[in-house]
Amino acid sequence: MKANEQKINIPMLLMAVFVAVSAMMGVTSCVKEDEYLEGRIDDLSFSVDTLRFDTIFTTIGSTTQSFKVYNRGTLPILLTNVTLRGGSASRYRINVDGDTSLVATDVAIAAGDSIFIFVRVNINPNLLSEPFLVEDAVVFSIAGKGKTELPLMAYGRNAIYHLPNKSIMIGDEVCHYSVVNCSGWDNTKPHVVLGYAVVDEDSVLNLTSGAELYFSNNACLWVYAGGTLNVNASLDNPAVFTSLRRDGHYGALPGQWQGIWLSAGSRDNYIKGAVIENAVVGLLVDTVVNANPTLTILDTKVRNMTVAGIYGQGARIEGENLLVTNCGTATLALTLGGDYKFGNSTMANYWNYTSRRSASVVMSNWYEDINGNIQLRPLTRAEFDNCIIYGSMDDELVMDRNDMAAFNCRFNNCLVRTRAEWSYMFSNTILNKDPLFKSVDDGDYQLDINSPAVNKGSYSYIVLPYDLAGNMRGNPPTIGAYELNVTSE
């Protein structure tokens, strides 16, 4: 052995361990078996009165939820068994403090202590089109002393599933996809998309009021060259594009799926009355291929995106009555030139998941190619009428401009937070005044009665006579997606 090493006395070490273990066993032995028999079922309480699950799609199963079981008494309790009321036929499964048996036996809870119960649910398909209730209960029993229950509740839904059955390389990535049967699309049931669902060439996907599309991780709706997305829904019953996971904080968590991709060559895409949420990019809109807009979008909310709400790449987009909020980079990224016109819309960015370094609205008329060469792409039009562009940063408008190409940008009767000095771009526009949204934290972007945007729009830019809440526009109208006519208050 080296000089600085010490010999370890193995017998003495074993003796010390034995003494420590004996001491711990002595503490445990202080609870006599007879005392477990004194614990009462009435001393049990639970962290919830009912364990509720958000809507569960058939065959997919749920995320795991949990609750705690407390022993509020002064004596330990020995539960003879913990099981499900429905037994082996139950759609639920439990994990009792690590025990996944159908019936957990002899579960001890010390006085003043607690245990965790974990619960999952998996629901079989049936013929019902509406959500249906699936109930059960976790039953806690003490032999000879009765039992108590905690109710379990979930709503099941049948769905149509789009499962990838083909593969294609996109760059260096393998994309797994399925082709959408547009002619056989059923708007009466929710659709669950795994992988990429492709609207193929010469196909039109028609979605109406109440259509629901739920996307798993990395899933995408891809409108291919020659394909068309046509959404025609109402304000009070919109078409919904959202994440598959809806429980707890997942209901508003960004980045859970890829988004809607209107690829180069897709044509005449039309979205009216939609909610698009919780993706990476809400709408990725590629280069225009004909005289018509790549996308016309009306009466739509786009929210909770890790990158951008609407990302145009040399596209032609016309939008009215839009609310685009809570994006990690930009609400609107209008890049590689293009032609854009937005009216009576609100782009408000108060992203708080990470540090945001980009303005809410970004525009450019050039890019650098892979060889380091500057490529010019004219911005033939970027017009904003009666729009609010605001957020948590001092400058929510970036115009990345190369003077060698067209950069035609105009703000008419808008409210904008910016340090931009190109005053000729702003006509009757309010700069750097808080629009006074009702509650950014609650996602309520309607305006306070004292908002500087009230009655400051121009009716000459009104395309739709109502706002995003269905209220009739005043004359003069309020700037932004929501009307607030003081004279009618």
C-alpha cells in the first residue's frame, strides 16, 4: 500500500453497517402489527376529489396522471387491497407506489404519510361520433373495516388516423408520410395525424366548420405542389389545427408539431375561420407560382409557435381579421421578398418561454446563398392597414432592406411599436403607444376602452364588415383584430 493510504478494517466496517441497519429496523419495529389494525378507512384523504383526463382518442391511450393518498390519522393504515372498481375489464390501469398489479395488496401508509397512485386510460373504438364518458374508480379496502373510492373520469373520442406508410428524403432527413384521401375526407370526426399528411398534386382538401386536426410530435400537414388547402369555417365554430396532447400545460405548449406547409407550387390556398396553435411554424408559405395569392387567410387565430406564426418565403399572402400571438421568433416573418397585404389584424408578441431576440414582424428583400453570394428578391408590396404590431420588445418591426432591390412597405392607420426612421412608410399611424390589451397573460387581445387604437382606423380599409369576435366594425373602426367603438358603449 502507498504511504498515504489507510488500511480498512473490514470486520469493524461490517459491524458498523450491521449496527446501523439494526437501528433502522428498530425504528420500524416500533410500529407493531396490531397498530396497523387500528388505522381507520376514514383517515384516508386524496389530493383530488375526482381524477379527470382531457379527451382521450381511442386506441392511443393517455398520458399518466397521479394523485396522492394521505393518512390523516395518528396510527398507520394497512390497506388490504387497492384496485379498480371495473377490475380487469376497466379501461384504466393503476400503479400503486410502484406496484402495477391489477390488485395491490397490503399497502402500508404510516401516520401522517402519503403514497402516490399513477393512472392511465386506454379507450377502445366504437361507433359513436360524439365524445363519450368513460368512468371508473380506484377502490381502497381494509378487511373488515370497509372501503372508500376515488372516481376516475375521461371522455373518449373516436378518430380517423393518418399513419405514415411512405418515405421520402427532404434534404438529409427521411420524411415519413401518408397521402390524404381528400375526396373521402370526413369532417364529422376528428383526424389524428402521425408523420406528414400530404395533400397531393391536383387534390383539394376541403375543411368546414368544426373540423378538427390533431398532430403528434413532428407531424405536419403538407400541401404539395399542385395541391390546395381550402378551409371555409365560421368564427363561432372554427376549423382547429392543434397538438395531440391536450392535458395540463400541453394545451397551450408551443412546438408540439411542425405546422402547415404550403410548399412551392401549391395554389389558391384559402383559410377562413381557423385556429392554428402549438406548432413550430403555424403556416410556412413558399414561393408564389401564379397571379393568385399563395394564401388568402381570414378570421383566423395563429398562436403558440416556437419559431413563427406565418412564415412567408417569396410568397403572396393576403390576410384580414387575424390574431397572431406568442411566437418564439416572429409573428410574421416575410422573407425572400414577395407580396403581402394584411388588414384589420393584431400581431402581438409577448413570448415568455425563452429570451426572444427577434422583432414581432420581420421583412427582407434579399438572402445569402450557400456560396456566400447575395441574392436579391424584390419585396413588391408589404402593406398593413388598420393593424396593431406590438409586443414586449422596444422595437417590434425589422425591415432588413437591400437598396438594390424593391422594398415597398406601407403602414396605413396602424399602431406600431418601432424605432424605424423611415417616416414615409407610416400614414396616420400611431407609434410606440401601448394598445392596452385587456389581458396578455390570459391571451385576451381585445382592447381596453382607453386604448389609443379606438376609432383610429380608416373604414376605407375595411374588407370584412365584422371583427374577429363577430362584432360589426364602427366608422371609424378600431385598429386591430377587435372592434371597440366608444360611441356604442
